[in-house]
Amino acid sequence: MNKWFKYILILTFIVESSAQIQEPPRNVLFIMVDDLRPELNIYGQSHIKSPNIDALASEGVTFNRAYCNVPVCGASRASLLSGIRPTADRFLTYYASVSAAGSNIEHMVDYFNKRGYQTISNNKITHLKNDIKTWDEEWYPEDVSWRNYQDPQNRSLNINKKPAAAYEMLDVDDSVYFDAQTADKTIEDLKQLKSDNSPFFLAVGFVKPHLPFTAPKKYWDLYDIDSIQLPKQSTFPETAPKIANHKWGELRHYKDIPKNGPIDEHLAKTLIHGYYASVSFVDAQIGRVIKALDGLGLRENTVIVLVGDHGWSLSDHGLWAKHSNFEVALQVPLIISAPEFPKNRKTNSIAELVDLYPTLCNVTQGEKPSHLQGNSLVSSLQNPDKIYKTTALARWQKGETLIEDNYFYTEWTLNSNRIQCMLYDHSIDPDETVNLAELNRYNTLVDTMSRKLKLFKKLFN
């Protein structure tokens, strides 16, 4: 080979390698929405108006089958941020701490700190304030109460520790509520981060549609209450074990909600109306943040993750809130948008929230810590049409759910070591109305799913 040709090849390699080394690290804009169920246009549901989330989906990959690992906020967030799954004695409650993962576990914030990222938490990322002490900045909006009521009567009741309304509809500006203030703070952060010219992990926690459903009237006006329908399965299934039921105490805390038994149809529709309005309000704030990211020229080097911390029941199975092993409490919206991945695509490959930590390691070209128990979703992002993952594991208290393909299998081991279980086949019963575990002809399948569940658990206990 001609020596000059060799020289040119070597020089080209050096230039390309140098350019690769100098490529700036990917920023991360991590958006978490409390109690957000995937009842959105991008999931084939046209009830909720969420144009900004839809627009984000058009620029990324939407996971049709994403699941939390535990359906309660504190535990779900602690599991996600640590990369560790919940067990019978870890990540059980709404006040669960990231520290339950163990003192030697490097959580996501420390991981990005170590790599030179600026790390900022705006509003609710962990359930407990100051649970992670290594953020460069941890910010919360200020008010006398996290419920952030604006109606004077509700504020007075709440301050005096008396039940206030589960919803409020006031003709007020967005800015009076926490989530708009969170968007304001995030936009200012983006401007400063642009000026600093350093990589960032910016986590943004929007509180709505968490109870109480408080959103400005203009978002309520997007919906006609007369067109709102209750779920097809709005009573507890006769064949489901009683242990799968719960008293939805989170909602019963509020004024005018009966302490026992069902609520009437009008109140149910009003609550659903408030949930829809709250989602549309948050959608508007998400749109403002992403518009600012675009306007600052940061989008082309930023990975955007939008995710819910768990699902939420709106009278599905006669239940409200989360705290169950039914799919409606476990399924979450998940959208990931980054310059190198396909746009406006959906994948049916399963994802779990515990997968997000290793995924962010990969997409920001970092090494994965050895303790991570999830799987990177990069393959699904690169090839959305292909199924890479067919299983997920979730638990709520003593109930453990194995999701495998179309099967949802849950079992509870009681103090007497007696097992109760339920099995649904979503290919024929997506609303989970008939518990197949009660039918003798499914005994073999139940035994198979039970063995698989035990093997899956054994890997992580």
C-alpha cells in the first residue's frame, strides 16, 4: 500500500476519533407525572386532550406496554431511582426511601453526579423531601399545604386538618398552581444550563393528576361531563379474590366522599372529569417546558423521558386510586425521545420502570453499575417493531404479579401459607373481568405461571 495512502487513512482515523471523543454528552430531561394512567390519544384513547404529550410521542418511541414495579408513589420512585426491584421487605409504602436499596447502591443522581452532570430536581421526584441529598439543587414550590388548594374554603379546611373537596374548578390563571410554577422553574433552569454549557440531568415532577383534582376552569371546559362514561368493568369482579379488593382510602379522605361503599354515578363522572382536566393542565405545562428546550437549541442533544410513576383506577373494578394488582394500577405511559432513535413509533416490547436507569446509562454512553436489576430498553428504541422483552414483575404488599405476554398472573401467600391467585388473558379479556384461576381447565397454566413467578422472584430477593 502506498505510504501516502496509509498516512491519509491514519489521519482520517485520528480526526474521526477526535471528533467522537469531543462529542458532548447527552443531556437528560426526565419528566415524571404523578398518577398518570395511559388513557391518552397515543394509546388509542381519545378521552383526554393532551396535544403536547402527543407531540412528544411524534418525536420519539411510545411504549404500549410499560409497567411500574410497585403501584404506590414513594416505593415506585425509590425503585426506579435505585435500579432495584421491590421485595417483601423493600419498597412497600408511599413513604419508602431510596436508602432502602442499601448504603452501597449508587442511585441515579449519584451516577450522573459522578459523570460531571448538573443534577436538578424540581418538585416531586422522590416522595420524601431530601431523600436524596446529593442533588446539586432540589426545589419545591411553597404553600401551606402540598394539596395547593386555591378555594378559600378548601384552604381553611385543609389547614385545620379537616377533609376538603376532592376537586376544585376555579377561573384562575395556571400560575397559582404548583405544576405551572414547576414549569416556570424548569424553564429558568434550562436557560441557565444553556449558559453553563455543561451536561445536565434535569428531573421534573408534576403533581397532577394526583388528588385533589385542582385545575383551572379552562381545562375543565375542554370536556362535557355528559359524554363521560364509566369503565365497562366498574364493579369488583365476582371471580376475583377478595384480597385483590381495597377500600380506596386515598379518595375517602376527601369531603363528600362516603366512608364506605360505592359512590353515585354523578360524583364518579365529576371525579373523572376532574382527572381529565388535571391531565390537560399538566399537558400544557409539559408543552411549555419542551417548547423552551427547543427554543434554546438544546433538543438535538437531549434525551427526553416522560413517564408516570404508576397507574390509577377511575372506578375500574369498582376501585379508585392505585394500590392494586390489576393492570390499570400497574400500567404507565412511557415515551422516550432522543435524536438517534426513530420518531413517531410505538413498541409492544414490555418495559418496566426499573429498566429506565440502565437505559439512561446506555443512551448517555455511560457504563452501567453492576447492581442494576432492570434491562436497557435501547434495543426496543432502535427497533420498535421487534419484541425484546415479554415479561414484567410487580408487587403490591403481599400480592405479586407476573406479566408474561398476554397473561397477568397474581398470587398472594397468606400467613397460613395458603395461596390465592388470579389469572387474566388479555387477548380475550383486556378488562380483567373473569378470573381464569377459578376454572379447573386452567389449573396447568396456573401451576406453570406460579413456578415462573417463583423463579423470577428468586433472581432478585
